[in-house]
Amino acid sequence: MPLVTTGELVEGARAGAPGPVAVAAFNVITLEHAEAIAQGAEAAGRPAVLQISQNAVRFHGGRLGPVAAATAAVARASSARLALHLDHVDDVDLLRAAHPEGFGSVMFDASKLPYGDNVKATAAAVRWGHERGIWVEAELGRVGGKAGEPPLDAHAPGVRTDPAEAAAYVAETGVDALAVAVGSTHAMTERTAALDHALIARLREAVPVPLVLHGSSGVPDEELRRAVAAGMAKINVGTALNTAYTAAVRAFLTAHTAVDPRAYLASARDAMADTVARFLRVVS
């Protein structure tokens, strides 16, 4: 099936639905990740977004082309409606590589910068993206747990996204979607995060563009359902796939003597596909 765009999926998620639903986006590191996302989406009968982060590109030697081409090929071969998204980009050269590689959306991350610098850098990224038909997501607030950053308490003062500031930020930058800090953290391996649902509702009222929840791997199912009901439109999942992948490989190699990676990678791919399907059923 031809690739769709993240914007199409997010904007169409609630159309015709009996209640609020969101689009789930999953991070790709290896070919098995991409295949598992497609497999899980097909099993659940839901659309999904395949995300390649700047960190994943760095893992692949800084070369976006090969991992993007492989991921896009998997998506096009699937019967599910799938989109290709470049995630957590702060490198302008990598941002500009998104268009020739076929990405329909990008998350430009200037959240580490002071507010004014964040606005300036993000507005420039949005202008560049919109000239090329690319849907641009950004972040305001501090969703901790990113690779290379010190630990951050998701409940610390000043961490969460302020609704009034978010409304001004969207107006000043022209972003198409906004990732907000409401209590989740990247890279959580246990699902214990407690979200601020009242804040989500206030942000939904203040911000005219779709809201995005990063760090969703650590959020329990019921918390995710409540977040979607309160207004979250895109749910990002990464670590949960890696947890399933690693557990499956470890279990297989503990039980079997194997040197052919296809045996244990198949089990890892299936475990990730099950995880994808479960998240998709929870949020949509």
C-alpha cells in the first residue's frame, strides 16, 4: 500500500469514530522493528506511524538513506496504512534530508533551548517543512529520559507544559502538532507513569493543533486511554518494543543453542508485533 502521511492519520483518527482515538507511532531501529510494526498494525487492523529518530540514524553510521529506504519498503509492502516520520531531530542537515528520503513528517526538537531560541529555530524548521509539504511536530516542556540526558523528574516544578505558553508557541511557530510534558518520561521500562489528565484537558482547550504524548512505553493502559479521551492525538512508543525484543532474544538463547540469528530474531520480531498490536488496540 502507498505510504500515507502522519498528518493524514492524525487528522483522520477521530473522523467517524464513536469516541476519541489516537494514532500510535513506533520507533524503528532495525529492519525487524519495521517489520514488527507493520505486522502488528495488520493484526490489529489499525494504521500506525513508523518513526526513525536521530539517535537511530546515528546508530546506523549517520546515514539516513539506507534505514529510511528499508523502512519505507516494509511499509509499502504492508496492507496496513502506514506513515514514515523522522523523530527528535535537532540537526538541521538531517532535517533537510527528510524530504528527499520520502518522509511526510518530522519532529523538530528544539526543546533544550531557551523559549525564544526554541521559537526561532522551530519556526524556521516549520517554514522549511511547509514549503515541501512536510507536517512538523515540535516539543514544549521537558519530557525527560532522552539518550545522553541526565535523569529528570517528570513531576518537578517547571517541567510540565504551560497551556498559555503552549498556545503562544503554536501561534509563533506554526507547528502542526505539539508534544507536551504531562508526566511521562522517555526510556521507561516499567509502566508506572502517572499523567496529569487535568493538564492534558487544559492543553487541549488552549492549543489548536493535535497533542502528542512522548514516553508512552511507561504509561499504563488505563492512563493511555484517559489521555486519549482528554485530547492526546498521537502516542509515541519506543522502549516497549526494545523491551519485548530483548526479552524474547534472551529467553530464546537461554532455552536453545543457536548460532543462526534468524531463529532468535524471529521470536523478537513476533514479540514486538504483539506489543504493537496491543498498544494500537488500547489507543485506537
